[in-house]
Amino acid sequence: MIIAKDSQTVDSAFSDLKSLRDKSKGMVTIAETIKRKIKEKDMSDNEMSEITEIMFNMGMTDNFTTYVSKGISGKKYYQDLADEI
């Protein structure tokens, strides 16, 4: 009885992981498209600032000049910028 319940729990967990993996592929495609547009400067300054902040918050920070922005750092902007250097 316990083995059957454990087996069912494991099956459910792997099913959830497969579903997460399948759905994340679409999100990665969207994120990579946005990242490409940023790199090609195919957006307005306002859009680029907003998307860069979102990408930073998602941990996708490669190919950006700086990881610090006034929107993210607020009053600590200059200190965070100095720390980055």
C-alpha cells in the first residue's frame, strides 16, 4: 500500500517536471527573442529599459553592458555601480 502511494507520488512529480519543462521552452524562446531585440537595439529606449530590468530580474544578464540600473538600485545606484566596477 505504501509502495503504491510512493510510486504514484513519484509518477506525479515527474509528470509535473515534464509539464514544467515543456512550458518553459516557450518562455525561453520569448526571452531569447527579447534579448536579441535588445542586442540589435530594435526597441525604444523606454522599452529597452523595461525589458532589461525584467531580464535582469529573471537572471538573464549576459550581453548587457551593466547589470545596475537606477530602477533596480534606487538610492544605491552609484554604490552598486561602483561595486560592479
